[in-house]
Amino acid sequence: MEYTYRQILKWGDKREGKIDPLTIKIIKEKFDLKDSDFETKYLSGLQLVRLEKRSSLKPEQLDFFKSTAGNENVQSDDFSRAKYSCGKFYAELLDLRLNLVPDPPDAVVSPKCYDELLKIVEYCNQERIPVIPVGGQSSVTGALKAPLGGIALDLTKHLNKIEKINTENKTVTVQAGIYGPLLEEELIRHGFTCGHFPQSFEHSTVGGWIAAKGAGVASTGYGKIEDMVVALKVVTPAGVIETKEYPRTAQGWDIFRLFIGSEGTLGIITEATLNIHNYRPKNTGYASFIFKSFEQAVAAMQKIIQSEYGKPHLFRISDPEETDIAFKTNGFDNSFSDKLLKGFGYLPGKRSLIFIAVEGDKDFTKFVLNKIKKTVRKGEAMYIGKSPVKKWLDQRYSSAYMRDPLMDLGIMSDTLETVVTWEKLLKVWAAARTYVNKRPKTILMIHISHVYESGANLYFTFLSPMEKGNEKNDFAAFHKGLVDTIQENGGSLSHHHGVGRVLAPWMEGHLGKQSMSVLGAVKKHFDPNNIMNPGGTLGLQ
Amino acid sequence: MEYTYRQILKWGDKREGKIDPLTIKIIKEKFDLKDSDFETKYLSGLQLVRLEKRSSLKPEQLDFFKSTAGNENVQSDDFSRAKYSCGKFYAELLDLRLNLVPDPPDAVVSPKCYDELLKIVEYCNQERIPVIPVGGQSSVTGALKAPLGGIALDLTKHLNKIEKINTENKTVTVQAGIYGPLLEEELIRHGFTCGHFPQSFEHSTVGGWIAAKGAGVASTGYGKIEDMVVALKVVTPAGVIETKEYPRTAQGWDIFRLFIGSEGTLGIITEATLNIHNYRPKNTGYASFIFKSFEQAVAAMQKIIQSEYGKPHLFRISDPEETDIAFKTNGFDNSFSDKLLKGFGYLPGKRSLIFIAVEGDKDFTKFVLNKIKKTVRKGEAMYIGKSPVKKWLDQRYSSAYMRDPLMDLGIMSDTLETVVTWEKLLKVWAAARTYVNKRPKTILMIHISHVYESGANLYFTFLSPMEKGNEKNDFAAFHKGLVDTIQENGGSLSHHHGVGRVLAPWMEGHLGKQSMSVLGAVKKHFDPNNIMNPGGTLGLQ
């Protein structure tokens, strides 16, 4: 078994990702790459992991963890410590390629059961040992770093069971360390689906979804994770919070909601009850449209979501640059049909794709699709069938695997996202475009994928050649400028990635001092000794 | 102008309520009333209000309020102090009829603008003067009592404007003291509706809806108030919290949600932004059904809400006793049609009404109604047209006005409510029935009116002759037993009335010590000197 940095940085860690030939063609053209660039891996990360930072745990502390969870459930080797301190934020991957692991935990502990976890948290609180709860490690916000050392508390190894599928209440109760695919598989067996499919679905857990306040591809219909949670059990240094399963209440403000978006700073979510939905994939209705312009696509999306005739579950616009790239990577560019489209005024650099899927009852999905088709105005858009959206859904998890080979080519590749009200959406979109386009040789794909009556998100995927030898600073400056641009134009700090340590510096400016002090006060109540994911997460000190 | 206790206790305070003749017939029979009982008013409350408790404000404090808000906006007479300390909880009304005002504030202050309010809160915090925010005074939880004195801070007199109707984002921003009807009138003028119609609609404010976490008659479609709030501005002793208008975010847990259900204990909600909906009453689809049994009606409701073909906005079941009373008060009992119904097996004591209204797009309302009609199984239910639900909607605000004349007859009349998952719903319903029926001469009407995929509320309206001379203790013991029964069988403490001081004694037992200490910690952060609605609200000390 190899214990290299590359093993840690790979998306999903099982296979080497590949870039498809049509994408290669695009980036070769756009970034002036030569064939020789494809021969070697830039900053390959193939070196063996060696940490400089020694564990600061005392021998008796390590012994406590081993005697509590069992030797086989406590790792303190360099590779494990490095691996558990990293998510999938671009700067983290870059660090790994540069053989840097700035903030490893002292050990990784995987309790076998709830009682062990409880003991461990109590002990860590006594001993002032930091605890970083770890799920699937798909964080893109630096939320897993352990700048003050401590233990990475891994919930995925043992605390990963379904406790109850309640067919009467349409809810599922799970241990928080369960991965998306296992949950979904078991639900499907009972005729249900969780309806939560983030891009990280394969490599993320229910606890992570809740802690980071995630959203999945069907969120326009099913909501974000905060719309699905019914009850939580959370182990905090100040005690265990266990809330009851009610659809809604009026018994003070909702305590369980404090933990949705808490990013490990308050306690460890050990158990969650979620709403579930009927699994009837044959009923799903699909539709794809091409619009003459992004502005027209956005206006249609807004009209559809505000019409009150039922909502699509998946609802997505690709902006012109993303649309053009989709045409190219699908080999559609310059095909006969493409030429026809151009003839009708659907021009590259202008046209925008809309993808739709409606789930639920069979008649309902038909009904909503028909209404949407009638809402879309002839002359500004064309219905282009079911297959484009279905094809996109089939390959949607694969795009994340392309990032590693892109970085192998020396290409920076990251994402940012925000949410904004309708009245400011085009402004934020245009400002972000202007900002990114100032950098030479960039690809910027923007899409909208989570839609509400009062606004929608904007999701930015950008590619650009790294500034060789100055990769870290170059990225940091570029990234900061984009976050600033979004902020200045009225976007939120995040819609569903979370804050972590990456966006922490913006928190006070964005929320205001008063709100930051509320976060601090709640933190202090649950975690008076500051052991829970300490060192900057959420902008907390 | 009269300044009597009756003036305070009357629902809506403008007119004397009347009991319709058919209801009189029922209560005469059920409670063995004689004609002579109708000649005088029992505990009429017609005496002039006189308070024993003197104001504890120092003259310079009163002067401060007067110089800040203006003489005309500060009242310290007995009548005003009494009036502003009362909501519409039965025990409060009984107190008024007994000429008791146990917990009046020292003065009523109605700031003319936000800046005055801010100054007043700062001053009260310095001087340790309790502040009780007051909206429409329709509280049924004793939330307006001022056991420690202080000022009733009235938002309805001046802080009652619409600030912006944002047609782009489909949101409205209002000052919190605005009453339901004024908000709705203005929205309708712009083609929108707020979609929030609690029973107290005529006499409650947006701030009160949010502080008490209310729900309206169309909540199954539009959600509770917590599903409508997008952003809040709140003045707390620790500073002003102002959140931004985003449909959803992932920037830590949602701070504005702390104030939804805070019942005045953390600060004063001064401004709120809410989602609004298209106002298209001509599109609304109505349907009424009669089921052979409550159990069958509940099963159908559960099936409909879990079918994922679009939800009704109004969705209501009357249990058999409520159904029978509805038949009688509508003169339908023993009509030709009623005899036919009985012939088909829809028997008194068993049969249950379901009322439905679907709002939104015209095709959507038709579609959903058709689906519902197909879901309801022939043989167990009969469609009985649109008019029963329309008729019920037309008179729905009037029933609250009947409580005063009922109390004039010496009849105890109050409501309680809970929410429960589907698997426990019939159990809670049956246990509450058993408990209430142990008391001789009771009418207990139970309905379900807020429906979710995982459960629904239960709403209890009970009538019973007062135990003359022992009215207060009799009610307190009866009420306690019913709350206990609901709790023991798995119901929540409240679905939409809130907790106030009435349900406060159950809070710790229901939420647990850990959760209670969280409420306390947040309270301490915002209100370190315990001036915000102090003295037991929400079970806080």
C-alpha cells in the first residue's frame, strides 16, 4: 500500500480521474497547452507522507483513546494524521502536492459506539484536547484542519447505521457517520429516497451534510438539508442535546437548528432524523431548454418558480460560457443541429441551457412539465428534449474526478458559490464574470442550481493555469478578489458549502459584529473550553 | 367612554359577541341551562377597573418615557395598565371578570419611531426596567403579564407601516406592529397575499406572529410563520441584530431563527421581511368530504399529504363530536340530506368532515383537487361539494366572538393544541377525549388543521360549566390534566400558540434540562439584566 500525498488528495481516493478527449481539446486551446504538458504530472504528490509536526498528545492520553475505542480504532501515523486534516478545497490539494500538511490532528479516533464517543468527548473536555468531528472529508472550506492539534473524531467507521425507517411518519433516523450511497440504497429498498444529492454524495455523510448546511441537486423541490432535518442528537462538551421528532412546534425557538451549519464548533451530531420521500424514478419528468440569452433564461426561471403550480426538483441554468463548454464536451458543437440552432438565433456566447427534472406522483410530474413548457415563451427558447438533462445527470458525479488530472496539468480548478435575491442576481453574475475575465486564460462556468421564490444561488467553477512557483499566493489573491466581488454586489457568503476556515475572515463583515457575538456566546455555552473544532472555523476565535 | 374590565376582556373589543340560536340550543341541552340563565351575565366584568398595585416607576423614569415618546404616547392610568397586561387566555378573562389584574405593567409606552424605541430599550436596560413587547394582545399563554412591573412597549400605535413590497423577490418588509388586515389589504392592492391567517388575524400583528411562532389556516400550503420569515431586525439590550434577505444560506446556523418563538424574552422584533404569494382568489379550489369515521379521515389525510402531487393550503378534519356540532349549528342535523347520509352509514358520533382549499395557479388547484378526489376512497367517504368549506371560511373569525357570551353564561371555554407524528396521532386524540369526557357536562371539539408529511396538529376546544365559586382552581386543575395527558402520549407542548407563562411549568420536562439551559444561555447573552419579558415566560427564570 502506498502512503503518498496523492492518495489523500484524490477525489474519492479509489481511482485516478481522467479528462475526456473533448475537454482536453478545450483546455489545450484555451490554455495553450502542448502535448508535452501531458507527459508528466505537475506537483504529482507521489512522495511519501512525512509530517514534521509531532503529536502533542501525552502517552497516557493516547492510551486512554486506545483503551476506550480499541487499538485498531486509534491511528497516529503520519499518513492518517495528514489524511484526516484535509478536505477537498483547492488550496488543501495544492498543499498536499507541495508536500505540506500544515494542520494535522495528533490522532484519529473512531469510536465503536455512542457511549465511547460520549466518554471521549468528556475526556477531551477535561484534558482540553481539541476534537474535530470528521465525516466524508469532502469539505471545501478547510473545516477539517487541526491548527491546535487534538483528535480527528471519525464517525464513518462505526457510527454509520440506519436506526429506523419510519414508513408511517416518512422519516429516517440514522447515525450521523453514514455515507449517502448506503443511506440511499437502504431507503430505496423500502420505497423511499432521501432526496439529498450533493455533488459530494458518494463521499459525504449525513452528519457532514447537516454540519455544513448542504444542498443537493434536487433542492428546489426537496429543500436544503435544513428543510429535511426533523430532530437531532448532539454530544457537546456541555452535555447531550436530544430533540424530539415533531414536524413543527411553538415551544420557544428551535434548538436543533443551532447545529445545522455549526461545522463542528458546538458538538458532534451523532444522530439525525430526516424527512424522506417516495422513490418513484419512473415518474420523474425531464425537460431541457435552450434559451437565446442568460437573461431570458433567468427571467423564465423566476417566472416558473413564482407561478405557484408546483416546483421542479432539479432546476438548473448554465450560463453562456458553461453552455458553450457543455456543447463542446458533448460533441454537439458545430453539429448539424447546432448549425440549425445558430440559424434560429441561438448563438454561442449568448445561449443558455435550462435543465429540469420533476419528481413525485406521475400525474404531478406531467402536469408541472406541461405548465413549464407553456410558461417558456416561443421565440426566446426551444425545447430540446429529455436526453440532455438525463445525460447530464448520468455523468454529474464524474466531473469532480477531473480536478486531479487538471491539477496534474498545472491548472488551478476551484468553485465558489453564493445565494442572492432575484433583484441582484444578474448584477452578481456580471460582476463575477468581469472580475474573473480580467485574469488572462480563464474558464469560468457559472450555473444556477438551487431556486427559491425570492432568489437563487450562483455557482462558479473556474479553471486557469497556475502561476508556476507562486501557486499558493496566486490562488489566494484570485480567490479573495472573487469573494470580495460577490460580497460587494450583495451575494451571501455561502449557500451550501459553508464557511469553515476559508471564508471565516469575511464572517464579521458579512454578518455584523452583533451577530458574530451571538455565534460566540452560543459557542461558549456548549464548548466553554473551546475544544470543538477550534482555531477559526466560522470566524470564531 | 367606559373603563370596565369587560372592555378589556372582549374579543376584539368593538362589539358584544352573540351566540347563534342553534348553538344556544346545543348548550342548553348539554349543560341543562334554563331560560333564566340567559337573563343576567355571570361575572360580567362591568365594574370600573381599579388597580391595587401602584406603579413602581420613579417620576424621573416616567418623565424620560414622556420626553422620549411624547406625553400622548405614555399611559399610566389603571385601565391602560390593566389592558396591556392581558391576552385572551381563559384564565386571564376569568381574572378580569373577577376584577383581578395580578400583573400589570407600570406604564404603556408607544414609541413613534425606531430611534425612540432604541433609546427606550437602552434606558430600560440601564435602569433595569422590564420591557414587555406588545402587539395585538391575542396571546393565549399569559405572555403579556408583567409580574415584575416595567413597561408594556406597544408597537401597534406607530410602528405599523409597510416599508417595502418587493415584487421582484416576492417579499414584503414591514414594521412589526402592523395588524394582519392592514398588511393584507395593502398586499392585495399589489396582487399579493401574505398567506398567514391565524384565528386571531383581525387582532394580531406580524411581530406577534413571529414572536409566538404562529400558524394560519392555510399553513399546510404556505407553512407556519417560521417558513415565511426571510429576515428580521431585532432590538435587544445587547444591541441590534439585523439579518440579510437571502432565501437560504450556509454561513453558520441561522441567527434570525432565535427570535422566531422567542416570545419577547430576547428583544423586540421591530422589522420583518416575509415571503408573499400571488393573490388569485378566483383560482382557489374548494372541496368538502364526509368520512364514515375519524380514523378513515385521518388515514386519507395522511395519504393525501404523503402522495407528493401538490398540497392543499387549507386542510382540516373535524372529529366526530366537532362534526356533529357543525351539523347542528348549521341546521343540517336531521335534514333530509342528513337522513340520507345516515342511511348510507355516515352516522353521528362517528362521521368526520374534511375541508380543503387549494390556492395558486388555476390549473394547479384543479389538478390537486382532482387528485384528492381520486385518493379518497369510495365507500368510506362522500364528496359533499364546495359550499360547506366556503361557508366555514366565511364565518371562521366569528367563533372567537362567542366566547364572551358563553362565559356570561358561566361556561368555561378554552382551547389547547399540540402537534404529533402520524404514528401517535390517534393515541393522543383518544387519550385527550378520554380525559375530557371524565368531566361531566363537557363539549370537546377536536380538529386537525396544520398538516405535514410526518404528522399533524390536534386542536382542542372545550366547553363546560364553570364550578361556581371555584372557577379558577377548577379550570387550572382541568387544564393541567389535559396538558399532562397530551404530554404523556407524545404530543408537543404547542404547535402554534406558544408557551408563555401558562405552559412554562412543562418546558423543562418536555425539552430536557440541557435544552432549557441553552435557552437560558442565549437569553443571558441578549438580555444580561433580564429586562425582556421577565418572570417566567418560556420557563426562563
